[in-house]
Amino acid sequence: MKLREIGEDRLLGRLLPDLPLAKVVVHGPGDDCAVVETRDRRNFFVLKTDCVVAGVHFLETAKAGDVGWKAMMRPLSDFAATSAVPQFALITLIAPEQAKVEWMEELYRGLRRAAKRFKVSIVGGETSSTSGPVAISVSVVGFVERGRCVSRRGGNVGDDLFVTGRLGGATKQKHLQFVPRIAESRWLTKNFSIHAMIDISDGLGADLPRLAAANRVGFTVETENLPLTRGAKIDDAISEGEDYELLFAISPRERTHLQREWRKKFRKLPLTRIGSLSQLSSKNKQLLQRGYAHFQQSG
């Protein structure tokens, strides 16, 4: 059996269930970040690693500084989905021997610029040679308060589904310049009870079903209400990915208050209700067009 025959989600379903987990693990594999208990009763320890690979996450013609920015911001977007505060990062750089030193220096300028944006200290890492394309892996650690930690699980039937920002068209340039919604996420968990949250990196068509599956519920989407980037179509918003916006579930009782306060706090950033979580049944056959799936893009 080849990876292209099962795809990313089914592969992880085969690999993750038997991993050993200590009792201190609050959220382990399968969520946006790993969250573990610490001796500090007020906070959880949060960990995330992510990577970018030439030809997969960026074109070889992309500016090195933009690649560095994206490499750092990808795991920070998962921190936003957990409402966590990033603190320290490790960088693993894998490159062929013919790679240009100047490109690597510019890459690190992008990494430093992104880290500085969220006061993250780059404290170490690793380098390795390869016969393949350039790859940069960034591991981030930080914390989240016990009362503000959010995961993909916790959503209820009837919850409203909201997304931040606009969807679609990110692959043209936004995916190299986006800013993770950490400030927005921290504001949300300070002022509201967010039941479940995920960042949209593989497209609404992939990430919304993952959120619903984590809660063993179905969902309804009002596609006509999807907030589209200028020039994007509904199919783009569903399937393209690389948006790095937040998708979250919240009680409908908080809808009016949330929308009113959001407009006051984030005047230039849309917040849109796109649907709700529903009962999971044989009648719930709504399928979104597939988002990005690793190992299956040639099929």
C-alpha cells in the first residue's frame, strides 16, 4: 500500500493510536498543539512543530525572507488555535550542498523577523544536508492558562461556527505573508467561552470535517455566506487552503454579544458566521470539496 492510496488523515489514524502517552498529557497527537500538565497549577505547557518544504509549501522562486516568515508563522498559527502564547523556538534546516549561503542568510532574516513579531526567542536547532529539496522545520514551545486552553474537541450540537478574515486566494501571495491570529484568539478566550477551535491551513473543506469529527458531530455550512477574498470563488475558499484563519464553535447565545464586541475591537477584520454544528446521522451527507491533503495531490 502506498501513501497516496490512503492520504494524510488515514495514515495518522494508523500511526497515532498506539503512541505511549503519560498521564500529564492533556491534548496529544491529533490536535493543533500538544498540551501537557506542569507543576505550575495555573498554566499548561504547549508544544508544536511544523515544516515547510520547497515544491510543497513554497516555490523555489519564492523570496527566502518570505519562506522564513512562513516557516515560523505556521506553528504559531496552531498556537492561535490553542489560544497559547509562544515563547521559544528551535529551527532545523535541511538543505542540499549546492544551496546558496546568501539564500540561507535571507531565510534566517525572515525567521527572526517573524519571531520578533510575537516575542519568540530562537534558542537553537539543527542543520543537515540532503539530496532533496530545502526543508525548514520549526518547533515552538510556550504556555496557555488552564482556563483559556482550547482544542478541536468541546463543540456541541447547535453551536455556531465562525471564521475570522477572508478565505480563498491565499496561494497567490498571502500564504507567504500571513500573520497568525494569536491576538484575536487571546481576546476571544479572555472574553468568551470558545468550545472548539482549529486553524484553517488545509482549506475549509478539510479542516471543518476534522473539527466536526473530533466532536463526533455533523455540520451545516451556508456557503453563500463564506467571506471571500477579492477575486476568489466559493470553491477556492473551500478547497485551496493556506488561509491560516481561525474556525471556532461557540454557543449561539453569545452570537450577538460576540459580533458587537468584535466589531469594536477588530474593525478591519471580518468575523463571519458560516453555519453550525449538527447531529451526526446517516442523513447528514453534507460533504465539502476536499481541501489540501498530503500524499494525494497527484490523484
